Amino acid sequence: MFVRYYSEVKNQAIEVTGAEGVSKRVLIGEADGAPNFIMRQFTVQPGGNTPYHTHNWEHEVYVLSGNGQARHKDGASNISSGSVVFVPPNEEHGFVNTGEQPLVFLCTIPK
């Protein structure tokens, strides 16, 4: 077992096509010996967004702060502090900050 504060983990800018103003911290991952899941914290700056994309694994998302939208095949759903989002495998999705403060959320995926 280990305990650490999130700010001890390097914050990395996401530099992929379609991402604007996004950074992430891998809070718990393979380097920590996690055998099944990876927990990440994303920060999306005001006006920023993650790319609209798909992949063959699920996401579980918990919004810590800010306001935004979870984009999906049927449009978009508003999200804010306390919102939870389940993204099934192979579903197109993305997150947009629609507020004036950073949108911060935890995202857990299988390893």
C-alpha cells in the first residue's frame, strides 16, 4: 500500500490532435504495481476539450470540479461537480469545459 498527494504526481500536457488545454496526472498506474486499473486525473482549461474519440475499453469518470459537457453519439450531457459518467467500450466520446474555471475529473480505465 502507499499513500501520496495528487500534486506529487507530474502533470503532463496532452498534445494530441483534437485536444486543447488538457493535462493529466496518472495517479495510480502500472509503475505503482496496479495490476488491473489505471486512475488518472484530467484538467481541462476553460474553453478546452479532450479529443472526440473511441477505443475498446470502458471509462468510469467522476467530476471533481468545474462545469462542462460529456459529448457522445446522441449529443452532449451537462456535467459538474459530483457528476459520474460511464463510457462503454467503443463509444465515441469527449469532454468539453463550458465554464469559467478548470474542469477537473478522475477517470479510471482497465490496464
